[in-house]
Amino acid sequence: MNDAIEKQKPDWWSPALATRIRESSYEFHVREFGEQMARINFLPLEERRKEIAKIYDHAKAKGVKFDKPAEGFTR
């Protein structure tokens, strides 16, 4: 799959540009979701699922009830 992606990259694409785009994306995630969720969002899928499970377990241990959907939260 990576070979197909490599072939699709335009001539102006550089490793420095890829790094800058990734940094900008991470900065956006930090602004929108906070540092912890930004870090989790950039983990590989399996690790991301484990981290979310840890957060869920911690919340449950602290008495958070998940019987109702989280509604009404907006910026």
C-alpha cells in the first residue's frame, strides 16, 4: 500500500512538507481536543483502542455513569 501512495505523490511533495503537515495536524488536535486526546489520536489503531479503554475504565472506577448518551455539549 505504501508503494501506491509513494507513486501518487506530486513532485513538490517533500519530507519537510510532510513533517510540517503532520505538525500542523497535531497542533489542531491539541487545540480542539486537548493534549491527551491529541496524543491518543496519533497512536496506531490498536494502541489507540487500548488507551481509550483505559480512559473508560478509569471513568467507570470514578463513578461515571454511561447509561445516558452525552448530549448537549457544544463549544
